[in-house]
Amino acid sequence: MSRDDLIAPFSLDAAPVRGRIARIARGALDPILHRHDYPRPVALLLGEALTLAALVGSLLKTEGRLVVQAQGEGVVPLLVAEHAGGGLRGYARLAEGAAEKLAGAHRMTPKDLLGAGSLILTLDLGEDTTPFQGVVPLEGDTLAQCAEAYFRTSEQTDTGIRLAVGEVISGSGPSQWRAGGVLMQRIAGDAARGDTQEDWRRASMLFETLTDEELIDPALPADRLLYRLFHEEGVRMGDPTPLDDRCSCSAERLTNVMKTFPKAEIVDLIEPDGKVHARCQFCAREYLIDPTQVSGV
């Protein structure tokens, strides 16, 4: 198993804690961020959202799609990251002139980029099911803080989240985007465990020492990072599963969506070659759709 592009569960023997650790790089994060050439602050925030989607999506006990969506009225009005079965995809929508306004900028808070808005987590289990959705305001200084607020209010679960994104610069080639994240949650007390609050507080103090550099260090594998962080608590990491850059778009799906469009709108979309040209906003793949398949034009 590679050191990167994976997610793994972990638990502590001496504390009521379980969680997930993710490392995302060449096989999943890097192609998504390079595909759209986002301004640096947007790429950093989208990388964090993709890492968050992987961490939360891996907690699901059923097959489904976990969508992390941040929206507002700022220079980046919409940011979406999805995790489904180990596949990741994501994109950000920039307002007109946003690239110029963000030129030369570095890290920015979610509110600075998106304006006053919301963080929305959606679990979609597929057709014939009603998606579950939770919403919290974008009030934290980081996306991780916003997500922690979501778990406090929507799940009533003590949760710690750390997300980090950065680039590895080499003299021999282009830079490579990397991300790392850890999510840990307190296991509620019961008759056997008793009150777990003090043990959780101790684990949280160790968690606070985690740095961005450790999360994205290519020389520090996930199991070694967890050992460095929690070795006094008897940390155990489970089997990792791979993550990859995987879009769920298809000509069939786009055709079905366009069947809902008014006929006049389809006519307006027809190009000189007689086809409707459709582009996936996630993976930038181009599709040529026969208009007779969607409206009988």
C-alpha cells in the first residue's frame, strides 16, 4: 500500500477515541487541483474540503455519497467536494474577476473567500432515498473549525478535526499538491467505560500538538504520524483503503439531466456541428450530446 492517497481508521487503547487519518497527494488531490488552475487560496480551501469529505465519508456504514458544500456571496460563491467509495471529486465556482482579486494571495478564511454563508454536509444514499443534510454557518477561522461546529450541533458528538494542504516544490518538475487530515471522536460513556470526559480531554491535548507540517510531510507515513501523536495512549491503526481522483459524470447522466430542459433551451445550445457541447464542471471532460436524444429536435 502506498504511503499516500489512503484513508485508515484508528483507535486508542487508553482513551475513548476512534477516528480516521487521510493522506492525499499524487493520485487524488494533485490532479483535481491542477486541472482547474485555481488561485492559491481557492486551491488550499478546496484541498481541505476534499480531505474533509474523505474523512467524513469514510465514517459511513453504508454505501453512499458524502458531499461537502460551502456557499456564500463572496469571490468564491460555491465550493463542492464529494467522496463516494474511495473516489474524490471537487470544484470551486469563482465570481467574475475573482482570479484577479486573488492574485498573489495565500491562505484565507472560509468567510473571507465565500462571504457570509453556510457549510452543508449531505449524505446521499442514491435513488429512492431522501438525502440527509446538516447545515452550519461559516463562522470558524478554518474549514476544520466549521466542521467541528457541525458535529457539535448536528451530531452532538465531541469531534476534533485537523486539515492541512500544501505543495511540495522540486527543482526537476512541477509542484505537487499534498493534503493530510485527522478526525477523532469521543466514544460516549456507558456502564463499562464510566465517564469518558477526562480521557477525552487528555487525548485532545495531544491532538492540539499536531502541526500542518506533520500532516503533509511525505516522509512521515500515516502510521508513524499516529504513533508520534498518540503512542502514550496505545494507538492502533486499521487497514488503509485507497483514495483516487474519480468523477461520476457520464454521457448518459448528462443526457438524462438535459431531458428536463425546455426544448427552446436545447435548440439554443446546439453548436455548428449539430451537437450540444457539455463540459463536466468537476473533471472538465467534454461531451458531445445528440440533441435528438434529449428533446427530439
